[in-house]
Amino acid sequence: MTIGEALRAARKNAGMTGEQIADRLEISSAAYRRYERDEVSPQASIILMLADIYGISLDTLLRGSEGASDTPRQVVEMQVGQGQTLSITINAHVTDSASSLKKATA
């Protein structure tokens, strides 16, 4: 799934028009259409605003669904204050260091 396809799907899922999104981003509707058509990649700041507008995570926005990654994940949560929880998601890639070393030295 391309970024443009993910943006289009998120916008439609939110029930919004391209013009409404462009207004929220304070850009022209033509500029937003270029994002959805994959003619131009949005800047990181725009992607962050879009995730906030759609109320979804960056992973969901960029990958199309929360579980689309094959990367194993672990979520660690801890209390940081009264009624406040810090949640950290750890993405892990497990490799066999012996076989990686063999490939590097071969």
C-alpha cells in the first residue's frame, strides 16, 4: 500500500472530503490531492497532523492497519502519575548473530 492509498483510505474511513482535510491542514485541496495520488510525499509534520485529524496511529496511517507489520511488538506500560500511564511500544527484530556474523565475514 502506498502512502497515497493509505491517506485516501484513512480519509474515507473518517468520512471526510479532501477539501475538508486540506482546510484542516491549511493547504490547498490541489496540494492534498497530490498526496493521495502519490505525486508528492507529505512532509513529516503533515503526516503527524493527518494522524491526529484521523485519530489513528502513524503505523495505521502509513501501513493501512494496526497489525500490518510483521515485526514482533511488546507494549510496556507504567504509571507515571496519578491517573497517567506511559505506554511504550517496542518493535523487535530478532536475528541469529552467528549466521549474521558468518555472512558479514564471508
